[in-house]
Amino acid sequence: MFSRFWVRLGKVSLFLLVTYLLMAYIIVVSIIVREELSIVDASRVISALSPIGGSSTIEGQVRNVFGDPVPFGVIIVGEHLVQADNIGAFRVTGLSPGRFTMEIFAGGYEKYTKEIQVEEGVNYPTIKYEAGLWPQVFLVDFHVFYKDNDSIFGMIGFANGSTEPIYIERASIINPAGEVITDILHDNDGFTYYMDLSNKLEVVEQPQKALKWAPRMVQGGEFAPLQGYFPPGPYSLEVHYAFKNGHELGQYHVMTTTDHLDLDNNWDPHIP
């Protein structure tokens, strides 16, 4: 009898422990979901559990206007809600064929809305470049490559998601030691290079020289190969930018984007 008592007590204790852990898990998940849903329109209520539906699926990867992955975005398709992973990949299941509105919410980006037609089977909507996520204000794209040990080159782009012009006063590449390698605007006539890419861009001389980036505009560019010794490690692009009032006062925001050297044997970042 004594042993049976302890066996029963052990079973009850185990049951209570499992119940406690399950409740704790549900509470934590609920908190996480509520936090993620805080960026969703408060007038809408969507279950955290995907409703049972058809056999169609949507698979994709959330990317921005430069084609770079956007991690951990919240994707809503009809009454289905999922979250992308750390490389922007996501999968929505249980859909029936038909017309749906896809919405994507990600920190620092505008709400993304697109009408999509879901067919039988697996669907792969394109979410990048022109069909990608726009920044709420300003976004910088930076990729740096090497072929030989004594030279690097890369791509640098800017996206203005606002409705006002943005003034870019400088864009400096910094090596792993924290030293400025070059300023892509002030060195090698970089202002003229970017102006030649689009007639929407201007260069202003006063009160300090800056590249005037038009509203709702995205444009990528390249910087010519730089000669020197470039050790492996993180390279950063430090961009000083402001709206008109800040530019006139010489008060700029600083945005830093980091990338690691990638090998590129053909000296063309657009070719895999």
C-alpha cells in the first residue's frame, strides 16, 4: 500500500508538471503572438491558429526593394497568419483556390499589400525588387566583394520611402579596423556617377554638398574597384542623411550597414 501511494503521488505530480509546462507554453506563445500582432490593424481579429481550409499552399521569401531578405515578417493571407524565419522564408498552408489579399508587416518597412490568385497546389508569389517591401523612411543597400587580395569593389544603393527628398551628405566605406577607405560620393566624382543613373537625382552645393534623393525612389549603383590591402572581416557603409531642415542646419542622421567580403571571380556582382 505504501508503494502504491508513492506511485500514485508520482503520477499525479507528473501530470501536474506536464499541465503546468503546457499552460506556460501556451501563455508564452500567446504573448509572442500578441506582440507580433501589435503591428497589425487593431480593428481586425485573426486567430493565432490557422483555420482549416483547402489543399493549396503559398511558399515564398520576403525581400525588400533591393532583393535582400527581410527576416521575421508577419504574413497574413485571408484568415491565415504565419511568421517568416530569419531569412524571410515562409509557408502558408490550408488555403482554397481563389483570390486573396496578402499583407506583410515587418519592422522598419511599410505595410505590404498585394492581391494574389491562389491556384491548386503550391504557389510562389514574387516579393522582391519592384514587388518588394519599401522602407518607411530610408534604406541602404551595401555588398562588398573581392577577387584578389589587393582590390575590392561592390554595390551601394539607396531607397527613399518617404514623400520628401532626402539629402545624402556622405557615404563612407569603413574597414574592419574602423578606418575610412573611401567616401563613394566625394571621391572619384561619385556625385556625378549617381546623377547619371537617374534624372530624378540632383546635387546641391549649399550649405554643404549633398546628393538630393527624390521621394519614393530606389536606385542601386556600384563603386569602382579599390586598390590596397583588405583583410577579411566586416566592412561597413556609414551614410549621413537628412531631410531638408536637417540638411540646412548640417544635422544628419547616421545609418550604418555592414557586410562581409564575398569572393567574386568574375568581377560582376550581378552574375552568380
